[in-house]
Amino acid sequence: MKPSDLDPVVDALEAELRPYRDSHHTYRRLPSGGRDRREILDEMRELASREEAKWRAGYSSGAVYHGSADHIEFLNEVYAVNSQSNPLHPELWPSAVKYEAEVVAMTATMLGGGEEGVPTVCGTVTSGGTESILLAMRTYRDRARAERGVAEPEIVVPVSAHAAFDKAAHYFGMRLVPVPVGADWRADVAAAEDAVTKQTVALVASAPGFPHGVIDPVEELSELARRKGIGCHVDGCLGGFVLPWAERLGYPVPPFDFRLPGVTSMSADTHKFGYAAKGSSVVLYRSSELRRYQYYKTATWMGGLYYSPTFAGSRPGAISAEAWAAMLAFGEEGYTIATKALLETAAVIRAGIERIPELRVLGDPLWVIAFASEEIDVYAVMDQMSARGWNLNGLQHPPAAHICVTLRHAQPGVAQRFVADLEASVADVRHMPGSQGVMAPIYGMTGAVKTRGTVEELLARYGDLQFKA
């Protein structure tokens, strides 16, 4: 595929991203006079109503993790109460300090920070999992520079780890050292040990990883990091608010948190299975001495002393307030009940996938279930599922797809509908040999090095579409 062949793919993406081009006015400049506020709200409500059907019924992988009307209304009320709050000005909004400190403390305790013999775990509230990961990686870079004189820092990262680690390496001038995964899709510990050098500042594990939903051997990896005197970051963005309650319910959850002495930092997303509103996560550190390397501070600015704990200066305090409110509203009992429903639903979906002869489940996942096929084009299956209203995540290396099960899927009949639609989609593809839809060329071309320039061009054009009026 040449760059010139991308036009049909880009056209299809544009139709999906910009469905309102013909039905609604497009603003390319400010209106000469302000519009009526009621009209603005009416238009936004209409657009939201159109889009709600895409996730309300539970046909989307991940994206909306709770979504019940009463929970959304509760969070909206919390936001309204705190809409002017800005943690940059704690003297005006000390409530923001309270909310964020308690979100961090509750999350730390949930992830082993309150266990006997474990030092006080600390952290900060961030805008999402990517920022949590970026902050942690920059923290390790700066600590290694200050304490060990490391000039060319490296991060040892399983190939299944989130792309945010790659982004961190790119942003902060670090080298990403990939570690293969085994047949079980978990990080290869021996390979990780071989990859550690004097320049290594951190080793990464996922609990679980985004692509295949499996938990890396955190105990072995963190012990390796401890022996080598480097940091070990556990990415619990997906699992931080599920695994503690899954363990309590008796599911086979291997050690993964601060109860392991080699784990020095973690990320956990309150806006996923913490059921807070989008835009909040927590990054945790084993000690305040390590966390201090995260802070940015300068004493020479003409505007006065400047200090920022995260990348942003001003931040929406209302988002942190929503995280605090959601955690209090659920409590341990609520999270345990939600996790039980989540995992029981996922078991139905996994069993249904395993009954389809053409498909195979990758690894041993609990609720993020990836499937591949050696017999049919899995991306064509995704297209057939899309035609039936489903939105799944496409994976590569190897070609696969996954569904991240949420409470939306725990609604009556949704899991059974998924399995039935997947069986029908596989049957359709089986009877249409060679079929390819939109997803097949997009993901398929990323697998060949010779088309890398074409892939980068596609991604650039995709980005342009998102910011084009």
C-alpha cells in the first residue's frame, strides 16, 4: 500500500469522525454575536443523545466503565458544586487538597500501602493513566541522573506494555529496551534480566496489560529490579481498581502491588474501574523521597516561586472531587459487588469465545479478553461485529481483537448477545474468503516494516482529521 492509496481509508475514517458535517453548522471562526445559551445546550443534548446509543446498551469495549444514569447524575452534581475549583490555588480551594490527598491515600491503602511493614505510600492525582506513566518515568530518569549520574537512561519494558511508556521515552530522551513475552503473553523475566544495564533506570510490569489482559510476573520482575537497585513501575491503570477485589473474591490474582518490596511505583486509573469521571488517575510511589523527583520547581521566575506537582499548572479540581466522591460512594463493599458482576460476565464471554472453533483466546485473562485466529481474518470479524453495533479494540503482532468487559456488559443479556453476534460474524467471514473491511488494511499494514512510512502517514492524517473544522 502506497501513501496515495490511503485516500479511501482516510475517507472512511473521516465519515466516522465527522458525521455532523452535513447536518450541523461548522464553525471556522467565532460568530459575530454570541449564540443563545439555550440553543447551544439544545444542540449539545441532541448530539449526546445520538452518541449515547453507541455505549449505553453495552456494545463498546471499555470506554464507559459504569454509565448508569443515576451514577452519571451524581457525578454531574459533584462537578457542578466544584466547577470553579483549581488545585493550583490551594489557598482558595483547600477542599481540592483534601479531596486529592484522600484519593491518593485510599488508593495507596487499596494497593498494599497500608499493610504492616510497608512504608507510607504516597502519590499524586493526575489527568489519566498516560500522565501517571509519564510522570513516573520522568521521576526515574531524574533520580538516576541525580543519584547515579546516568546520562543515557533506559527503560526495560515488555512489548505488551502500554504505548505511554514509548511516549515517555520519546518525550524525555530515554531509550526504550523491549522485552519479549512468552507463550502465555506474560513478560519474559530472563530476557528482562539480560536487558538491564548500568543505564537502566526502571523496569516495567503490567497488571494487567492492555492488549491481552494478562498479568505480568510482577513478583519476579520487581525482585529483579530490587536486586539491581532500580525502580519497578507496575502499570495498574486497568487493574488497580479490580484486582484487589478480585483477590478478595477468591480469583487467582498473583502478587502485584506494594506488598512486594521491589515495587517502587504504580499507576491506577480512578476514571476506569474506580468509576470516576474521565480525566483522573493516580500515580503512587513507595516513598516521598522518590516522589520529590516528580515535582517541577523554579525559584528564578519573575512571577515568583513556582511549583507544580504534575505536568499541568491549572487543573480542574472538580474532576478530583468526582474521583473522591465516586470512591466514597462505592466503598469496599460496592467495589467488591461491582467486580463480582464484572468478572462473572467476563467468564460468560470468554467461554463463548472459546466455543468458536476458529478463534483462540490469548493467555489467561480475567476481564480483558483477546482473541486471534489462524483460520480467518480477525479484522474482517471486527468489521462484521461493527456492522452489528459492536465496537472492539484491534490489536497487532499478532492480528487480534479484544473486548474490555465493563459494567455496561453486565446488563441482562448483553454477554449472550455478544457471543451470538461473534458466532454469526465468524460464520459470515468464513463464507466470504478473502474478505477485508476498513479495519483489515489499517491494522494489517502496520505489521510490515516496508510500509512503515505509509503507516506514519496514515496516523498523521488521522491526527489532522481530529483537529480539522
